[in-house]
Amino acid sequence: MTHVTGSADSADSTDSADSAGSSHVAGASHAVGSPQAAGPAQAVDLPGSSVSWSSGRVGGRVRGRLWWRSSGLAPGLLGGAVAAGLGLGFFAVLVMVLWISSPYPDSGPHGALHVAAALWLLGHGVELVRTETLSGAPAPVGVTPLLLLVLPLWLLHRAARETVDDAEALPRTVWSPRTAWAGVVLGYVGVGWAATVYASGGELRPSWWALVWVPLFAGSVAGAGVWEACGRPCDALPAWLGGALEPEARRRLRVAGRAAGAGAGVLVGGGGLLVMGALVWHGAAAREALLQLTGVWSGRLAVLLLCVALVPNAAVWGAAYALGPGFALGGPGHVTAPLSAGQPEPLLPSFPLLAAVPDGGVPSPSVVWVAGLVPLAAGVAVGWCTARAACAGRGVPWSRGRTLGTVVLASVLCGLLFAALTALSAGRLGVGALAHVGPVWWQAGGAVVVWTVVVGVPVAWGARGWGVRKRRRASSRTGAEAEVPESSVAASGSARRGPRLRALWPGTWLTRARKAGSSSATEPSAPGADGAADAEPYDFLPLDPAGSAWGDGKGPAEP
């Protein structure tokens, strides 16, 4: 029989053990002081607990359970599993609603659930394979709808943050951010692998890359959530993410990151405006494509939902078109770009979003100029954000070389970010003509770097020079007001003397005459032997009268 020590009273020891959450110490009050003990038990104090447990088998179990609950691993596992389950549940409900409303379903509820699991994996960037095609050969589905990526990102990031927030009430000797991160990742990956195995039996089967990509996705997103919940400590970052940089270098990197985000946002927003404008211009063709695909309202609703999920992809493709490289669509070697000429019109399937694709041939100059405004605005955004940081604060403004280096760094980061978006928005939709659809990531990223450097550097230099000039004017005004006293300004008009052309203006003469008269009238005369009668009694009052609350009570000396 094991022994529990650390209390003189057996009843108090049993109550403390029960409050600690142990169910294996029932009847331990009869064992206190029992002669069957082999030796003195070594007491161990658990952090965050008022109970001292022995180092026996029961104590080891209790310590293990308390560590499992308070270390952050168990809440992390639960949070990660719940985040993955919520994402799967959302897709399952959406697919089941469409399956129930369909008048001619192709399969039963099991097939609909297989499709829901496959769509959830597709939202993580996993490539799917269609087994049932007209030709009989399997066809890949590698284009990830970017809107499906938002829900898993948000759920996983929030689960990591809430796990850290709940564990921060405990001392750091019990839990660590790494333990919380590992719990969230393990819980999410466990559900993801189960969904991968389940979806392998349907028509849309995930590729083997899902076993590797889901852990990478979960680890990166959960790491960002844990880092943000811990206060974004820069020292905790690895060296390749800027953890070993100096504070000033970190500030420049932070400024470059913000400028890069602004430039990428302007690019995607401008591309979306181009796509929306093209859809409005070709509205009749988009409506006809929607009516040709299906004749029931449930099918049209499914097509519209798919179009909404692909709107961010279309915005990225529109930005790539405006940048110059364009995107591949309609066959090998067929590139849709503003400067591409002499290519036939691509053979595209009937789909509403594809109605916005420009026709074959040379585009009109107005289309080229409107498309060119998108990368121009992105370069202006990068340069303006950098110039604001160069002149912000009360310190010394950045030099031109430092501003140039920051703009170049922001351009590279913007190119990398847009290249990642391009790689996610493009992919394979089949074999042959559909082996690759969408822009090429390295071409689009390189074009972003060139545009933002060429446009951003002059904008940053110009905005920086304007900001430095404004600061110099403000400092000169405050310095002149602090150095020149008011009496000298009133006595001599040299401090307020303007340009010669302004001095010749008649209104200036009248203003100076009025100021001179008012200054001579209000100037007090020095009291003397002859001017004592002109002096006012206020001039002879003592500065500190006797009994004043501000003085020492002795009063001034007698004259």
C-alpha cells in the first residue's frame, strides 16, 4: 500500500488530495503512519499546488496527470482538434445542404461527406485527384480557392492564441509556449490525417503530399498565433526571420514589411477591380455561361458559391495581367498578357468568371493604360510608406541611401509575398491544355520587384525630401520664437521685416505705423526725480508684502 505524507492530520491530507483531482488515494487516511511502510517517503511539492505528494507510484500518477492538464499540452491538443473539427463541420454542413437541395444527387450521403473532407483539404493547399473523368485517366485539381483558405487560417490561429492565454495563469515552471504550440499542432494534424484517410475513398482523393503539407501548414500558423499571444518577442524568432538583428535593423525590417504588405494589398485590390470591371463589361456572356451550366436553382447556387470562392484567385490573376507577365490559360504556350499579340482566342469552358478573360488579339491602348495604373499605385504605396517612416519621430531623418535600401528590401518582400499568392492561386486542372493554369510565380514576383523599385524609389526620395523640408521650417520657426525676445521685436522692425516687394505695399506702412504708435504709448517711463508724478502707485508696491502666503512673513526691508 502506498503512503501519502505532508500533513499531520489524515483527514486534512485526504481532503487536500481530493481537491487536487486524484481518485487513486481513497482510503489514504488509514495508511498514514502505517507500520507497513518500507521507509520514509520523499515529499515532492508540485508548482501551483498546495499538496505535497510522495514519490511513490500514486504520486507519480498524480504528478503526471497534473502536468498533463496544466502544462498546456492537453488544452493545446483539445484546441487544435476543435479547430480542425469546426472547419470540417462547416464544409460538411455546406456540402450536405447542397446535396439535399439537389434534385438529382449522384451519390449518397457518404459521397457528400467524402467531398466535404476533400474540400477541407483543398482549402489547405492540398492537391486533389479526380478518379472519374470522361477519358478515364485521373486528372489533378491543384488550384486552391483562396477564400477557402481563410477559415482554416483563422480557426487555427485563434486556437493557438486561446491556448496560450489560458495557460498564462499558471507559472512558467509548469508550462511553456513550445508545449502549447506542440499540443495545438498535434491535435490539428491528427484530425487532418484522419480526414485524409477518410477522403481517400471518394471520387476526389488527396495526394500523398497531404501527409506533409498539413503538418507544415499547422506548424506555421500555430507558431504565428503563439508568438502573437506571447507579445511578439523578437528574441524568440529564429535567425533567418530576424531574431538576431539589432533594434535599428529590426525597425527597418518592420517598416519594409509594412510597406510590402501595403504594396501587395494594392496589387490584389487593383487586380480585383480589373476583374470586376471586365465582368460588368461582359455581363451578358457571364450570365449566359451560368445558365448553360445548370438549369436548377441548387446547381446555380453551387456555381455562384464556387465563383465567390475563386474571386481572390481572379484578383491575383488580374494583378499578374497588369504587371505584364500575364497568366497561362487555354493551352500550352498560350499566355494572356497586355502585350501579347498574334495569339488566337483561347478555347475556354463555359464558366462565369472566365467571361472576364480578354479576347485574343492586341488589346486597346485604354486597357493597357488602365492596367498599368495597378503596379504604378503599388510602387507609390511602397515608396510612401517608406518615406513616412524615414521622417517619423523626432530623431534624425533617414539618409537617401538608407531610404533606398529600405525601399529595395520592401520591394523584395512584396515580390516574395505576391509570388506565394500566385503559387497558391495557380496550379493544375488536368493534363495537356490544363497542365498549368494561372500565372507563373517567379515571373510575377520578379515583375513586382522591378515595378516597385522603379516607381517606389523616386516617390520615397521625393516624399522624404518634402518631409525633411517641413521639419526644418517648423524647427526654424520655433527656434526664432524662442531666441528673439518680444521687446526687441517691438523696438526694431528688423525681425518682422519681410521681402522688399512686401515692404513697398501701402498696407505694410500703415501696419508698421500703428504698431509703432501702440508700442510707444504702452511703454512705461522709468521713474526718476522728475518723473515721480507720472509714475503709477502700482510700480512702488512691494513685491512680497508682509504676511503674504508666498513669503516668509517678515516683509520687505524699509526703504
